[in-house]
Amino acid sequence: MSQSTVLHDTFTIERSYPKGRARVFAYLADPAKKRRWYAASDAPDAFEMDFREGGAEKSRTVMGADTPFPGVVLANDGVFEDIVPEVRIVLATSMKMGGRRISSSLITFELFDEGDGAKLILTHQACFYEGSGGAEMRQRGWNALLDRLSQAMAD
């Protein structure tokens, strides 16, 4: 029997947005708005979102020729665990690459008033399994996604 290697990690990212909490929450909660920043790159094969407690969020992307794993399917399946409008969203996710689970995560989005805008605090807690890109890669990914959220809200 092989030895299990699981990396546990938690990171927090804070972002300030010039728009109020209602606008930021809408870009986290509305499937069409979320797709614009969360699933817009890499031309996902599928993105589904049932925004309610117990509802699912699913995305599937075939990795491009410019990646280390061209043609491999990256799948992310989540369940909304807790939703408080304009205050908090908690999402439990499982990511698979090529059909093999690489991580399980709990992602919390918290929104706070900040002047005329809003502060978003994303807390990402995860188990990264053998063959995953690990926590540093995931944190870079979330930073890029939150940059795209800012761009999407500016349009």
C-alpha cells in the first residue's frame, strides 16, 4: 500500500471594489454574471450554477494546447453550503483532473461595507491530493479570478 500525501492549506485574499456589496454579491450569485469572470477563460465546455443552499455549481474545461496537460478535462463540482445575501457565501468544492480528484476545498466569500464600495474576503481551506498543483497554484488562480471579477464589474 502506498503512502498517502495530503497537503492541508488555508489562505485568505482581500480585495476592495468601488461598487457596493449588492453589486459584488450579484457577480457571485447570478450565473450569467459569474460565468463572465469565473468561467470565461479557456472556453469551458460547461458551467452550471443553481444558486441556493444545497444547490450545485459545476464547471468543466478541456485544457488547451498551451498547458502542461493538453486535452485533459479539469472538472470542478461544488455545493453551496451557506448563503446570506450581500454578506456571505460558503461553497464546498471538489476538483478533478483527468477524472482523478486533486483537491477538496471550502471557499468562503465575505462582504463588508468599505466607504461607498465593498471589501471582499475570500478564505480558501483545502486538502490537496497527490498530483495536484498545490496551494500556491490555487492562490495564484484565485488572484487572477478576482482580477477578472473586478474587470467584469467595470464593464
